[in-house]
Amino acid sequence: MRVLLPAAALLAGSCAQAPSAAADGTFPASCATFEAVARDAPAGATVRLSGDCGAIRLHGRRAPLTVDAKGATIRGLWLIRVSDLTWRGGTVEAPGGRDGVKQEGYGGIVEWAERVTIEGVTFTNAYRGLVTRRENRDITVRDNLFTGLRSDGLNFTGIRGGLVEGNRFRDFAPIRSTCSFADGRVQGGGVAKARCEAEGGSWKDGDHPDCIQMWATIEDVVVRRNVIDTPAPIDCQGITSFGRRTDRYARIQVIDNEVTTDDWNAIAIGNCTDCLIRGNRVRAATRERAHHPYIRIFGEGSVLACGNDVKGPHPKQRIGTERCPR
């Protein structure tokens, strides 16, 4: 016998069930359900992610969304072609850990994004903590902890309009250059190439960690009130715009940061037009390297460095300490 169902019943059966909110108005999600819940949640919703997750991808979400990931662990966070997103909390690691190759070594990746804020996240156990790439607009990275990373903390690239504020960087784990000899001896810890080869060894380059590194398109970016504390041998370069020689930057402001490191380049900004380095405090982490950290300006452009507090015996440590013009 043929049974005819009401049209409403047919319509209900043909549509995917929308996510349902908890009593507090948030939409709970596990590692397995997050991508679907985040995709289908209404504009302005908050999704609460919990669990010990593998890779998480959020692709193509354009309506406003907040993700509360406090307590969750994610091994590979990809935010691609998203807009009006706030991601809060959680621990982000790389799928391949500190020795992961290329993308397997990245904790978080942001690309082709607009108006995205990432805050309160711990980035750890990765070759690079957080990488922005391609083209992005209005990206904020705020109040995060970058620790236990082998190379770079934040690679802030492909940015038009950005804020890097209140982040902390510590306890890096770089593998420095090594010198290997025919008798099996290996000398590590950053041995110089010329010395290695003069002694008959074979030199292999190592990591060159940067806490905050900018390159590619960088325009209208503010880097302020970040705290870098990296004594040797877990040191990293501080805030830099080391990229391709052809890269040119505009209107970068590096202000009111605290950089304590045993590397030379505490702050290094070059090839930048209408840029400012002001009010930063730079110190050597250990007495043995008191002459190391300084402010560096290089390449083409116009960079004003003034009003910075840099202490040390090296002549370069006077750069940027002049009083700012009114």
C-alpha cells in the first residue's frame, strides 16, 4: 500500500539538522563535529570546542563567529577564507611537532582571511607557532603565549592592517648549526662555517629563530606591548622584517615592547616607509652577552627610531635611544 506523507514531513527529512545551542546560548562541539557545527552555526554564534583534537579546519565561513577553545588541544589549526572570526583559547601544536617539515611543522595557519582575532592561545610543540600567508586584512594576534617552539613564533606575512599585541615569547628550542668531522665528532651550538671548514669539518646550517618575523606584503601593522624573554641557548631574534630583498613595507609601528634576548637583533626593521620604533625596552638576557641585543635599521625607506631604552656597551646599542621629536 502506498503511503503519502505530508509535505512538511518530506521537507524536514530532506534537510540537515541545524546545530542546537546549549542553555547558555553556545553551540557545543567535539573534535569530530566542530567543522560542521562551525559551518552551520548562525551569524554571531559562539561555538565551544572541547577535546584532544587532530587537525581542525575552518574554511569559507564568512558570517561572524566566536570559537571558545579553552581547554581544547588542536594539532594543526587552519583558518582559510574566513571573515569576522574570533578564536579564543586552547593549545595549538603542529601535526608533526617541532621537527615537522613545512606545513606539518606549523601550529596555526591563517590565509585569505579578513577581520580575524586570535587571542589567549598557547602555541607550542611546533617548528613555527602561527603563520599568516597569502593575503589577509585586519588580523589581530593578541595575548597569546608562544613557547616550546623550534624556530619562529609568529610569522606575520601578507598583511594589510594588523595588530600584534600583548603576546609572550619564551623557551624556544632551536637546533643551531653543526660541524661534523671524519672521525665521527659533531660540534654543535652554532659553530661558525669558516671555523668549521678551517678545521677540516663539514658545516650544516641550523635554525635562525625569530619571535615575530614580518615579510611579503606588510602595511599598516602595529606591534606593541609584547614581552620577549629568551636567554641563550633558547634565544631568538626579537621583532624583525627579514624577508626577500625585494620586499618593501609601509607604516609598521613597533612600540612599547619589552625584548630580553641574547641575540643581536632585538628589533630589526628595514625596507620600510613611514615606520616607527618607539618606547621599546631592550636588554641582554645574560651578562656574558651584554653587547648583543640592539635596534637595527637597514635597507631603503624611512624609519624613525627614538625614545627607546637600550642598555649595553656596544656602539650599536645607542641606535634609537635619542629623544623623539615633538
